[in-house]
Amino acid sequence: MSVGFIGMTLKATPTMVSPAGVKGLRFEDEAATANALVPQLRAQGADVIVVAIHEGGYTDAQVLELAASLKRENPTRTVAQVARILRTATGWAPQASAASRYMRKPCAL
């Protein structure tokens, strides 16, 4: 059995990330993209096709609270330092832009 994989991000990615990070890239409709790639993968012999899409979603409130607690504990910590601690403690950390927005909220600090 031969397996084909399609990996993609959301069409709305440019609205969720720094414009500089996606400059020059195109983000098309997810379903149309997958449907266009299926015949190509079948032609290459794929019996099964797996589509993986990174939706992003939301940052768990507990992770955000931990980030805010780390900042309160040591106000001189940078977002990058907080992210490293979160990655070590939880195995994951929000993007710096998301963490930074949350840590700037007066109620969180």
C-alpha cells in the first residue's frame, strides 16, 4: 500500500501571522487545494491519501496564565524567555506574538 500526504496551512494564515513571515507566499482554499492534489498523488501510485492541516486554534488558558505568572514572578523576563520555560514545562509554547499580546494585558500582569 502506498500512502500520499498533503500538508497545508489555512487560507487565513496571512491574517494570523506577521506579514513579513509570509511575504511572497500564496494561501489558497484548503478544500480546493486538497482536491487538486489528489489526482496528482493517485497518478503517483497513492492508494491512501492523508491530509494534515495546521489550524492553529487558540492557546489554552492555563498556558496563558502560566505565561502571565512567569512574567509577574520576574518582570524582566522577555517573551522569548517565557516561551522557553513554557516549552520546557508543557512541551509547547504560543508564538511570541500571541504571548506578548497576552502579557501586555493589564489584568494578566
